[in-house]
Amino acid sequence: MFSVSRFVAAALLAAPALVSADLGKGTAFPDGLHDPLVAFDTIKSTGRTNRASSVPQICKDYAAGEIFGQEGNIACDVGNIEAREVFYDDCEQSWTLCRCPDANLSLDQMEERFGQVPVGIRSYVGAVLATNAGGCSAVCFNGNFIRFHGDCPMTVFLHESGHALDQGMSGSDGFKGAISQDTCVPDGYANSNEAEDFTQVNVLYTYTKQFGPIPGDISCMQNQFNALANDERINQAQDTKTCLADKRPFTTPNENAPPADPSTDPAPADPAPADPAPADPAPQDPAPADPPVSAPGPVSPQPEDPTTPPVDPTPPKNCNSAKFRFRNKVKRAAKNAYRVATKFVKGKMQGTVTVPYHG
């Protein structure tokens, strides 16, 4: 049984007594990763803007049940969950952060700490939810939605985002083979299973990308480290300076966002076809229809060219251009696709839960 008093909300502190050594390996860092990797505390959060958001159904669906890794159940007032749409400077797409009214983490803290996670890794996360608990633990559902219990530091955000980055690599023959060839794993928590090992190895690899050589000997787990270091997808996530839009598992519609103002979008010279192939991301992953609150004002309209006759002598009412109609059509399709997705995962949450991480 986990005891709340045993939880230490410090970066990557894994207490070996709290996990079973299912992989049966030694540990490179028997006392956990926090002290050797304390430099993680200095990572600067990405700049961002935000606005209030409607509460996505997926946040409501996950706002109940067991506080994994701790005693008791979540007591969230689902009807009063608050949500925020955040636009980080390194991504044109937004993330929705949800918070139960009594959650230990504030929306500002969530925004800050999630922004410290490297953007390529962050790209694999759909949305997050904060709940109330006596200590810190967190869990990644379905490999794309993170729920935090209590006041969790940035490195727990990084660890759980690593589960989203996994994408099944931890269960591959290649990674399992790397474990079997090595004599150790990063720490006691990594000994839980392949998924937790992958995530802790990724924490170490992230450290090398951010700060340089690891302050310790990891030769006993070199094959696991090399498995990530030699993987093109992992390196893309580690090295990119902007988000990977095609890796986002989903984005959530903000029904409280002000409607797009078609007057800021001059009508195209030639009307768009009635049903063109979309050039923007797929409907299930649309970019926000309008800019964040702090975006610059609309560009002044260009003066008319008296020598160029209008394409349509009768302008559509309310500037309802074909381009604007198509944009709304895509938004509606995205909302429908999202509702179908959330209905699909509802009731199937606990089958894909990773071992909860407690910081």
C-alpha cells in the first residue's frame, strides 16, 4: 500500500521500496534520478498566451476514479472543472489544460511546467488534467492524456509525457533485447516494467540533449540508451524547436472561443472549390480558428484596384465566402470526430493505465 507520507514531490525521485523489480536488473542510480539530474529544475518554460476554454468531454471522463499511486478516490466537482487553452510560442496548435476546482496545481503552474517539457515530446500529449491529492502521483491514459494527482513538479510532467512519446517502442523486440543485454536500468522505478524503463531512459537522454553528459556511469545500460539515441523518431522529438503537428494525438475544440472574423480574411481572387482537399491538418487535429488573445490586430484591408473588376459582382452576405464556409465545415467535422473519439475511450480507461509515477 502506498503511503502519502512516502511521496516526495521532487524531480524524478524514485523510491525503490515502492516498486517491484519486475525486470530484475541492477540500477545505475539506486537513490533515484533527482539529485544527479537536479539541473532539470532550471529549464526555462516556453513563452505562451492563453484564454479560457470550454471543458472538453475527455477531461470530464477522466475526472473520477482511483488516485493511482495513493490512497482514496478522486473527488472532483466535474460540473465546475475549469479549462484553459494555451498557445505556446513554439507551436501554432494549442493545448487544453483542465483543472478540478480543488486541484493542488493551479492553471498557471500547469501552464508553466508543461511548457518546460521539450516541445517535440510535448507534441505527443493531447491534453492534461489536475486533481487533488495529498502527495504527487500521475498517470498517462491511452498514451496521450495525462492526469496529475497533487502538486507535481516539472519532471513528473516530463516523465508522463515520455509515456506518450513511447508509442509502443518499449514493447518492441529491439528495446526488450536491449534490456536483456544490459545489466542495469536507470533506477528502481525503471525496474517496474519496460514502459517505465523506457520513460526513465528517455529522461536521461533528454538530460544529455539539454545539458550534456550525464553525471554518472550508465555503461551498464548502454544498449537501452543507444536504442533511443539511434532512433530517428525519438531524435526528431528531442531536437525539434517547434511542435510536431502530425504527432498530436488530438486537439480539443474550444467552444468558448470567439467566432472567426471573416473580415480579417480578404476573399480570395478565385472562390475555393465546393469540396477541396484540405491543405491544413486533418479535421481531428485542427489549428485554432482564431489567434490567441495577445496576437496583433488585423491587417488593414488593402485598397481596391479600380482596374480589376470583382470576381463576383454580388458579394455574399455577411462576408460568408466559400473559404469561410469551408473553415466552419472543417471545425464542425473536427468536433464530431472528437466526440466519437471520447465516446470510444470512455469506460476503457483503466485497461491502458501505466504504472503511476509519484515523482
